[in-house]
Amino acid sequence: MIEVKELTKRFGATVAVDRLSFKVERGEIMGFLGPNGAGKTTTMRMLTGFFPPSSGQATIGTYDVVDQANKTRALVGYMPENVPLYQDMRIKEYLHFVAGVKALDRARAGSEVSRVLGAVGLETRADQLIKQLSKGYRQRVGLAQALLGDPPVLILDEPTIGLDPGQIVEIRSLIKGFAGSKTVVLSSHILPEVAATCSRVVIINQGRLVTEGPPELLRAGAGGDHLRLSVQGPEEELTQLLSKVPGVNSVACQEQAPQNGTCCYFSLETGGGPEVAAEVAKAVVEAGYGLLELTPVSASLEEVFMQLTTSEQAAGEEAA
């Protein structure tokens, strides 16, 4: 549905987006991640026709975002991070105005405004002035205007910023409900939200692609798997025992506590897949120690993000 090929954007001598390429399949919810200044918003603005690329190509459906800009804009609902709202308009009035900008006829505009008000939970506030709204409710208005016209593609830049935890859950559920029916590009700094909402993640840094893939595969590939282990026995002997288990790359004792004798808590970095956990359990039990806990631990998306963007930053500085 969306294809980006060698997309580049320069502002004078500054390269904001550098030969970026990725695809978003029809009905997919893709998380678009990167540190501040990575080029996420610039990329989104090029996809929505706000900026022309300096070079490269982007298509939405079968249409080029530059050569067929009017057709691509008709396919996209865009919610920028800071939604430009008319403060002295009432919510319903503003949404009717946006419906007119999107060229919806009067009959459809009325039904669409009612639909999106219900979708984002603003029915009871439809006649309230926008300037009287909290940040969270203004975000809802921004999402509502993106949904007007039922576009097949949604590009959402920080859609839950400023929302309280309950509102975040509601909006997250709404976005997840688009899976299969709409193609969504979601940028967010709340990484657990991305992991819970998106089926695939694209991470960029300094305008370049760092990695992409399903969140669970990115976490699994972040420096190997880890095991959390709690064992009754002496630290030194257990460390030696665990270090000899095939597939265990490193052993670190996190804590000791008296619990029916000495209880040691270990963190193990492994590289041999789930069978290593079975070998660890077997080694501990056969040596006569008490195994109290053995838990696989995946890297969080935050850890993956930090690891990848930090290494990319270091590589760029070294090259410079």
C-alpha cells in the first residue's frame, strides 16, 4: 500500500532523510520509530504531500506522492503531532469544516462527523469550543479529523501524546481495530504502546533505516536471549557450573539472600535458543542444587531501540 524507495530530503546542507526505503502492506499497522531529529516527521510530511522529496520516490496505492499528489491525499488521513485547530470553532463545526476541505458532500459529511465523534468519544462535547479543551481532548479532535472520509491509509504522529492512561488504552484499542481494514503508520515515543499495537516496526536514525521487522523478532535478536535464575547454593560453585553449560555466554549474580540456606539470583545471557534453558535446569538439578526459578527474559523494545540507535550514532560519528 505504501512504498518508499531511496527517499531523501535535504534542507540546505542538512540531510534530514537519507535514501530511506521501506514498505507498508495493505492492512498493516507499522510502528515508525527513531530518536528526536531522526527524520520521522519529515518522512511523514513527504508521504502526505506537505514536503516534496529532494530525490527518491514514494507511492501510496498506485499513485506517486509528487506526480499524483491530489490522488494520494484523498487516500490518507493525517494526524500531525501538533494538530492545527481553530480555537474559536466548536468541535462539530470544525469537523464539518474539515469534511468540506475533503470535498465530502453535505449528506455524507453529516454522517461522517457523527461517526468519528463516536469513534473518539467526543459525542458529549461536540458543541464545546476547541479552546476550552484539554490537551488530551484536542488530540481526540485531531484523530477525528484524520478519520473523516474513512481513508484507507492513516498516518498518525504521536496520536496519544497528552492523553491519560485510560484514554491511551481507548485510542490504542481503536487503532488496533484498524488492522486488516486500514494501513496505519504510527509514530510514538511510548514504545510499549508500539509493541502492543503494531505488527511491524521500522526504526530510523539520522534519516537512515536502522532495522525493521516484527517487535518480537527485534527483541529476540537484541544480543541473544536471557534467563533469570534463582538457585539454592553457593555463588562461586553455581557460577562455575552455569558457565560450563553449552549455550550460556555469560553469568552474572544479581543478588544473594538467605532462604533455606543461601539463595542466589543469576542473569544468564544465552545464544542457543530455548533448549539452553532445559540444559541449565538439568545441570542445576543433577548437581544437587535447589532450582527455585527459571524464567526466559526477552529484551524490551526500549532496549532494542537504545541498542540499535546508539550503535548507529557511534558508527556515524566514527565515520565522520
